[in-house]
Amino acid sequence: MVSIPDSGGRYYQMPMLDLWTDVFASPGKRTAGTGPQRYAIVGPHWTGTLPEGVEALHAPTSLGWIICRTQADGPSDYAGACAFQAGLRAQPLSAFERSYASGGAGIGARIAPNAPASTSTPVNQVALMDGATPFRLYWSVILPLLRPAIITVIVVSSVAIYNDFVNPLYFLPGNDNATVQLTLFNFQSQFNTRWNLLFADVLLITIPPLIMFIFFQRQLASGLTAGAVKG
């Protein structure tokens, strides 16, 4: 899915090429105007439905590339050209018009599938025999038993989101959306790499998750024996 914002009359050209370097589509001011546009680049064997208002562009090959050229009338116009480029979006159909979420955001659904949510465990039965209300049962019995799972979800999800590099690189363009991992690109170029600054950046990036892991490690270890029952 390729989304193009309103260019405000600015000339731009976006040729799309297949693996044979043939241009199969070329959105731009000359061909489609300067208003907002939404396209779906589909492969030769793709079948399915697209959201309303999305035009399908059929590519002869399953791989290809896009070249975007944007007009800028001198240095004073660079900010406007960059603002237009920052509004360009390329994302899969599954993520179209949805909020960005890291790959680790759904880890909680796979942690502790056998959480003590029912009242059939010995600890829960004893609490009910003592006259515990549902809220008291959850707060005093179930929640302490879930502590290891909760801490694990916090640590794993936070590290996965913090270390996400590919998704922000392709789906969150613009300096305002840059994450800490994208700063690693600031010290690399095609012909030169400033290793001293790069490794210093890596060290600084490592400190926050390391501190978080050290802090939660004690909580995780203490929660492993919470609510234990002798067999």
C-alpha cells in the first residue's frame, strides 16, 4: 500500500519498476495530479479485495522498487519538499490505516496460558471458604500468582518495542518519528562508518533495557514462589 499526500501543487514523480527495470506505473503530478492518492501494488497472481478508494497497480513481478523525485525550488523550499516526503507511506495491506504496533506488543496473549483464573485451585477454594469476595479473591490471590507472568510481559514487550528497528525505518518516516534505534544510521554511510561514535551510541542504547531488566529481575524471582501450595 502506497499513500501519497496532497503535494500542494508541487511537481513529483514516482516511477515503479519491476525486476526487468520496466516502468509499470508512474504516479505523479503529470499523470494523476497533486491531490492525495492511495495505491495498492499487487503481484501478478494476487487476488483479493482492496479498501474503498484504493487503486490497484498490477506489477509483472513479485519484487521491484520505487523511485520518488520531488521538486524543490532552491534551499528555501527544502522544508516544504521534506514535509511532502515525510507524508509518504508504504506499508502492507494488513497494516493499512492502522496504528503502528511493534512485533512484541502481542506477547501478553502467549504468556502464562494456564493462569489461575478459575476457582478450582486449592488456594482459590480456601479463599472462598474464608468468605472472600470476587474482588478480594482477585486482588489477594490471583493477582499475586500472576506476578511472574505480568513482569515477564512487561520486560519482553518493552525490550521488543524498544529494539524495533525495521518497522520504524519503513513505516514511520520523518525525523519526528525517529526511534532511538534509528540513530545507529547517523554514523554510517555508503563509504564511511564512524565506529567510535557508533559503538558509543550502542552503549547508550543498551543502558535503559539493562537497567529495567536488573530492576525487574528481583521482582520476577520473588514472584516465582508467591502463592505456592505444599503438595
